[in-house]
Amino acid sequence: MRDGDTYYKVHSSFEYYPGLSKGKIEISMFYVPARTYTVEIYNVGYHVNDAYTEYVDMGKPKQLNTQQVDELKKHNNGVPIAIEAIELKTNEVFSKELYISENDVYMLNLIKR
């Protein structure tokens, strides 16, 4: 690859593995105004919105065919893993428990309804 006048090659020899379970985490949000919300939970981790692991599971083909590309797009499209409606009352703390493993990333969206 070339970046300006510099040529470089990127190489990685790490093995991709499922992260060890870290148990439950609790995510709490304070001072959220009382009202009804839609909660969207997004996750990226091993085999969850994880195109690289699926590519490895395909045998790391040098060239992806159309069907493989479509499968990667379908399984790794970034949609929420859960959507739910909640109603928060005045001074109520929003709290959610989730199971997490190493390398997992969660994002929670609270959307006014």
C-alpha cells in the first residue's frame, strides 16, 4: 500500500477467538426525564455484528463471491439485538443488566416516544 511517499504492508498474526465471559454488567442512567421510551440495544462482539469471524468461518476466501457478500451483509447489518418499550416515572433510574464477554461492545439508545 502507498500513503504519500511511504510504502507499507500491514500484517496480523493474531488468532480471533471468542472472548471469555465476564458475567453480568449493569448499565444505569440517572436523571432521565419521566416519559415513555423505546430502548434499542446494539452489540458488537464475537459472532455478533462480526463480519471478520464469519469471513474466517467461510475459510478466508481470497475473493468473496456475491452470495458470500450478501450473507456477510445480512448477518452483520448493525441492527439492534433488542428493542423494547419502557416507561420511566419521575426520579426513576433506568437500569439494564446484560451478559458481556471480552471484546463485546454495547450501546443503548433511549428514544422518546
